[in-house]
Amino acid sequence: MTQISSQATIETSADAMEDAHLPSLREVHIKGGSTCPDSDTLPKALKESNAKKSPAQWAYERIILYIQNFEKQLDNDHEVGMGFAGGGVGVIKIDGLGYYDPDIVTYYGTNESGAKTQLIQHVSQLNVMLMASPKHIDQAEPNRIGFQLAKELDRADATT
């Protein structure tokens, strides 16, 4: 007597809705040297469903991932700077990043002349350019803000 064993998986509509809100990541680069964020090593907060996150929290978490990945590509003489489209705010060196639910993301830092800056941005206007900026000559090591911010995304209480 031959016994055939099969396991049927039944996907409920709740499963389908949850899967539709799970983050996905894909990038293609035509030239070497650029690395994509690795979906296998994402922080805990980015592996969770975005269904319960505000647009601001979801944007904040992904911006941190991109900053951290960009910093992995920099040498020891550079750190990340951000340029913003529109408004002529120029480039700021990032000291902090935050969000205010449901739809505001804010960037803290210093501009090219050393003045303290804060940019407050609605998620519908999100447009950020990361760029390599020379570190301050008095610094022994460049500031790696993306790695500091990413620690928050691995904390159990970092997400709602």
C-alpha cells in the first residue's frame, strides 16, 4: 500500500492582506561599486508589516536604511550629507532624523556654513539626495549617523 502525503497550505484573506503590506526591496545597478541594501539583514523594524505604521514612520525607517547603506560605500575621509530638492536649502550634514505621526519627517544637522539646521518635510514631498561630504578636519573618524540610527530600528519597542 502506497501512502501519499501532501500538506495543503490554505491562505486566508487575512494572510493575503498581511503579505501585501510586508516590505519588499529590489534594486538593479548597471555599474559595480554600488551595493543594494540586503533584505536578509534588514533591521527588525523593517521586516515587520507596514500596515500598522504611519507614512511618516515607514518613510523614516527606510531613509535610515538608505543612509546606512550609502555610508558603507564611503571612505574614512567622507560622511553622508543630504541635499533636498526645491527651496534651495542646500546640503546638510545629518545629526539626527525623526518623524511625527502621521505624515512628517524631520532632518537635523548643520549646513555648509556650519549653521544648525532642521528641515521638516511632509512625506508626500519626500525627495532626498544622499551625497559624500568631506568630514570635518578636526574629526579623527567620520560620523556614521546611519549606523547609529539603525540601532533604533532593531529595538523591540522601536515600532508600533
